[in-house]
Amino acid sequence: MLKKIAIQTNKRDEMLDITDEVQTFISEEEVSSGVVIVYCPHTTAGITINENADPDVKRDMLRRFDEVYPWEHRLDRHMEGNTAAHMKSSTVGASQHIIIEDGKLVLGTWQGIYFCEFDGPRSRTCYVKIIAG
């Protein structure tokens, strides 16, 4: 069970909540128990799980990423000029694994699954793979 999700990002840096899309796929496939893998096949974007109740968390995270990995650094040599995006995506990671139980994602009360864009705006893709069992 594999689903490809098309994502259009609108800013250079943003975090898009994709929790509902992942849960909808699980429901459509009628999986009651297992694991879902959410994977990003891009070198300047990633997947994370974090708070989805307070939008300030996303803003703070993006601001802090910029502080740690400034967009322009005099020693960066990458020809495309997006070294910061590569650093951010490596820090966040390319995938997350989430348990499925009783047909639902097992997430904490305030948790959501985010597609993290660090070099947008772009047309992106992420994959959702369900392993039932």
C-alpha cells in the first residue's frame, strides 16, 4: 500500500501539516494495525512530527533553523547557493514511522506530521507506505 502525495509549497521555508492526508489513506485502505512510513525523496525538504496546536511552534522552529543554518554563509561553496536547505533537511530527516492501532495514527495529543520545505516554493512529493500487521 503506497500513496504518492503531491505538495505545492509557497514559501522558501514552511511546515505543512499532512496528518489528515496520512490518516485518510489509512482509513481508505482499512488498515486497523501496523506502521506507516512517511518519506520525503528530496534533499532540501524533510518530514517531522511536532506540535500542531500552536502555530508559533512552526514559526519558532523555522526561525531557529535560520539562526543555526543561515541562508548565506561566506564559507558555503555549494554552487546552487542552498547549503542551508540541505543542512535543515538533514537535521529534520527524510522520514518518520508512526504506529497504527485501531485504524488510527498513534500520535500524542498535540502531535502532527509535517512536510518541511527549506528551498521553496516548489512542487514536491512525499510517499506514504503502510505496513499492515
